Amino acid sequence: MDFYIILLAIILVLIFLSYHVVFYFRTKVPIIITPKKFIINLVDHIKQNNLLDSNSVVYELGSGWGDFSFAIENLNPQKIIAYELSFIHIFWSKIKAKIRKSKISFEMKDFFQADLSDADFIYIFLVPKIVDKVWKKMKQECKTDTMMVLLGHELSNEKYLYKIKTNPDKKDSTYYYFYRIDK
Ligand SMILES: C[S@@+](CC[C@H](N)C(=O)[O-])C[C@H]1O[C@@H](n2cnc3c(N)ncnc32)[C@H](O)[C@@H]1O
């Protein structure tokens, strides 16, 4: 009996890992999640600096389990839209949203096909090559003053507005980089 349970566990882990590998080949982005502590620090920063208000429209591009979207909902922006291609992640996010009676719109969609023209604030944790493409799209579509927060690295061809530590308790903390559309 124990043998079959262990075998089943191994098979499930292998299926889960293969799923991630297949997705990596599709999107060229690994499914890695922003640590909860980083999200708490970011939401605190957004709150303390009044970066959002009740009219703000927020996007999370590549939402994973939706942790940023759920956290930012506590600040009551007008609308939150989260795009994700992974079926498992979007399915779980939708269930969680239902249980929490959340108004976040989780959509299984390629964010390159999305219209970002009403965005006030965009959260991104991707890889440099894809982020460069997103920034190009944002510059074409988004209105002046739309903000983008990027976890982990800077844009190659653009100076950031400012940066904050993802985890101020750590000496070797990574950073969130803030950018603003300036037309
Ligand atoms: C590094 S993870 C970040 C997840 C989440 N935003 C977080 O910070 O915890 C990037 C996510 O973007 C998704 N993704 C990559 N390219 C995408 C695309 N073109 N459209 C929608 N989702 C995409 C991946 O499936 C993955 O879940």
C-alpha cells in the first residue's frame, strides 16, 4: 500500500514538473512566484505613497497564483485584471476569488493580446526579454502616468523612476523598479 502511495506521489510531482517545463517552452517565462513578504512590502509602499485610489485600474501580467492581485485588492482600486496562460493557476485563482467574493477578473489570456489602454498600475514579474516587449506595448497603448512595477531587474533601455527594496530586512535585498509612462 505504502509503495503505491509513494508511486502516486512521484507521478503527481513528475506531472506537475512537466507541466511547468511545457509552459516554460510556450512562454519562455518560468512560473516562479513573488514571495509573500515582498508583496506585503510592495502593497505597504503603494498604500503609504497613495499610488492608487478608488478610480485606479490595476493589471497583473502573468498572475501565477494571483497573490499580488489578491493583496492589492485590500486597497480597493476600481478594477483589477489578471492575465495568466496556465490553466491550473487561473483555475485556482478563480476558485479563490469566488471563495473570497473577490471582484478581480482572472482571465486565461496572453497578455500581449490584451488592451492595456485603461491601466493606471501594472505589476510584472517576468524575464528581461519579455519585459522589454511589454514595455514597448505599454508605451504604445498606455496613457501618460501609467506606472509599471517590475520585480528583480531593470529595463535595458529605460531609466527607472525609483527603486525600493523587496525586503528591507535583508542586506542583499533585490529591488522593485518603478517606471512611469511619459508621453
Ligand atoms: C514569474 S511568474 C510570476 C507570477 C506572479 N505574477 C507572481 O509574481 O507571483 C510569470 C507568470 O507569467 C505567466 N506568463 C508568461 N507569459 C505570459 C503571457 N504571454 N500571457 C499570460 N501569462 C504569461 C507565466 O505562466 C507565469 O505564471
